[in-house]
Amino acid sequence: MKSAQFIPPYELLRAHLARKQQVTPDYSLRALARDVEVSSSYLSAVFNGKKPVPLERLPEFARRLEIDSLGLLLLKQAIIVSLIPEEARAYLVAPASASEPSPVEVMAKYEDVGRNEMDLWSRWYHIAILDLST
């Protein structure tokens, strides 16, 4: 059984950092390294795929980059799949299709819903009123 295409964990981290930088433009790789308590050169090697993502720092990455539980699950899955040898990985990962966007591109378009907006949509009767008015 084939699954979605493989995305390296560093690509997912890059996407989460880019999303964080949209909200906080001054947040840099050095600031993340400081917050996660690793050297900036090591973190740069991680973000370039030259070093593995440090598993012991993963909860701190999730907290600092504001990664939700689904994003953290996908990141953990990517780390586990990256440990599998590449020839064996071909049996797990489907080849990328040119017509569909990559998950990283989809995630880059994701926008957080504010608390007020979430409160509005979380009450069932708001949707019912909208449904009746259309």
C-alpha cells in the first residue's frame, strides 16, 4: 500500500518557520536556535538536511514554532520515515504527481483562525442561521 509522497523533516520545519515568520517577521533561524537552546550552525545544518532533526528538542520546536498536534504528528512521521533506507522507502512512498501541490505548499497557505472567529463558528446556531438565510 502506497502513501503520500515523502517530505523530509527539515522541509516541514522550514515550512513551519516560514509560517511563524509571516506572523513575526523578525523571528529568525538564530532566534529559533536561541529558543531551542542549540547552536545556530547546528540548526542551520538541520534546516539544510545535513544533520538529523534532534528528537529530544522536538517538543521545544513544536512550542516555539507553534506547531499544532497534527503538524507535530506529521513531523514525527517524517522523521521516522527518514530513518528508513531509501530503497526500502520506495515501497512506502508514492512518486510525486506533477498535478497536485506538495503538502509543504498546502501548509504554506494555511492560516490560523483567530479566537473570536473560532468562537463565532464553534456555536452550532451560527451555522444554522447562515444556512437558513441563504
